[in-house]
Amino acid sequence: MPLTLHNISKTIDNRAVLRGLSISAEEGEIFGIFGPSSAGKSALINLIAGKLTPDSGTISYKGSDVTTQSCEDRAFHFPAISNESIWRALFRTNRSSELADGEGQVIAFKNALENTSGVLLLDNSFCEMDKLMREAAFREMRRAAASRKLTIIFATNDFEDVMLACDRVGVIVEGQLRQVGVPQEIYESPSDSLVAKVVGRNNFFLARRLTSSKAELPEYQTLVGDHRLFTRKAERGGGLAPLNQNVTLSIRPEHVSISFGASFPEDNIIRATVKRIQFLGPTTLVEFNADGLTLEASVLRVVGLAVGDECMLSLPPDRIQIFKD
């Protein structure tokens, strides 16, 4: 592995910003560092760049330990780009300048791609670009990574950018690495409820298991609304929750269907009332009240349905996640 971080921890101002984090990235790979604000992404980028020194753990590049190397010693391989350094390098000014815009970031990014060998570090370096600029930058980034075997570490708090740009991603929440994988895998099979929450919209609700561990499909009852829901089959002793403990069930809004009668026989069907309809361009988000349980459905369009109307919702068992955390 060209770049490997093992068991990295860092405390800043008496706050543990990173705790026991281990990741590795290959040549030619775009590796995303994703998490909410203050998760520890920038600290991780600065540790790799040599601007910070870890309290514990090691950083290796092509088999050599660079943990204690200075920022200057690593600069040839690790040109760290933060937004503020972009403005200083290009314009010798600050972000209040009229030149501090998305075009400035595009110029700085292209310069970085052209002048980098080894590892390119990007810390939320596309925030001033509009959507079309970002997508063009991602295409250039993928071409450069593949053709020149660059290792690109890309920190961002936008999971859509991760899905567009990254080969793999590590999800950091509260300084801990919660999951590593390809973006689709993490979105569809999050390791825990925290990951499920930060990578996209989700319906979460507490429930308790009703069926025995021998049941073909586990059945749960929601604490709010008393809805009985079948979920995907779980391995005994693994995905099943204890009968006497609350668990969190979740289903993403795009997997909730609005039904007016016809549905798959195996789906969970519950009655609900429309609370809100929000047009979002390509999709529409509909919020429902199901006997006190709030659910959201993401659909392409809404026809013949208004606030206050009653309908049926379909929740496929294989789309319902079970989280015991």
C-alpha cells in the first residue's frame, strides 16, 4: 500500500479528534474521507500532510515511516490543499477578495493535479464550485488518478461528491472510523445507525422483535404506532435483536412506496396520512403520519395526492435495516 495509517489518535485542545483510526490507499485510487462537520476530517488531512503529529500510531508511505517527518519534508509527495491556502497561493489575499470564487478553486485544483506526484490531499476543496464545475473536476481527478497512478485523499462532508468521485470511502463520526468500503456498499449496507444517518436520508423508528429466532422472517412491532413489520431474514445470533430490548429499524425514503391498493403480497402495508409534500426537482419528498409514526417517501412525482389525504404505504422487508447500536 503506498499510503497506510495505522491506529492514529490525536487530541487537540483536550478533545479527542481522532481515535484509533486505520486506513490505507492504493496507487491510482481516490479514497474519500467522509463525515459531518467536526468529525476529524481536516485533522486527518493535516496529519497526513505533516502539519500535525499524531499522539499515537504510524503513517507510512511506500513502506517508509513518515510519521515524524516535517510538512516541508513531505511536501513533494503530499501537497495539502485547504481552501485558505488556495486563496493565498493564487491571489496572495483572503477569501473576501472578489477573485475568491469557484473559478479560483478550479485553477488551483488543475495546478495541483499537474504538479503532484505521489499523493494529493484535498480538504473540502470544491466547496466554492457549482455543480457543473465539481462534476468536471471529478472527471479530471479520475483521469489523473488512473493515468498517473496518483493516490488522492479527498475529505468532504457531501456524500453525493463521494459517490461521484471516490473509489472507496472511510466514514468518520466523532473521530472514529465507522466503516470503509465502496460508496454504494456503505449507502445500501451501513454498519450502524450513525453511518446510515450521515450518508443520506432515512426513516428511523424504535421497535421490538415479536417472533422467535426460528421464524423465516423476523417480525417487529414499532413503539410508536404499534405497526407490525417483517424485516429481512437475519442470521441467528447475528442480526437478530433480543426479544426484550429495543432496536432501531430504518428504511430509506426511496424504498417506501405509496400504494393505492396494488402491492407485492410480501410487503408491509400500513395506513398513513399525508402531512407535507416538498418538490425537490428530480424527486418529490412526501411526509406521512402513520398513527403517530412519521415516515418519508421519495418519489418521482405525486399524482392525485394532497396534504390530508389518506393512502397506504408499502415497506419491503428486504429494505428494512436492523440496528442494535
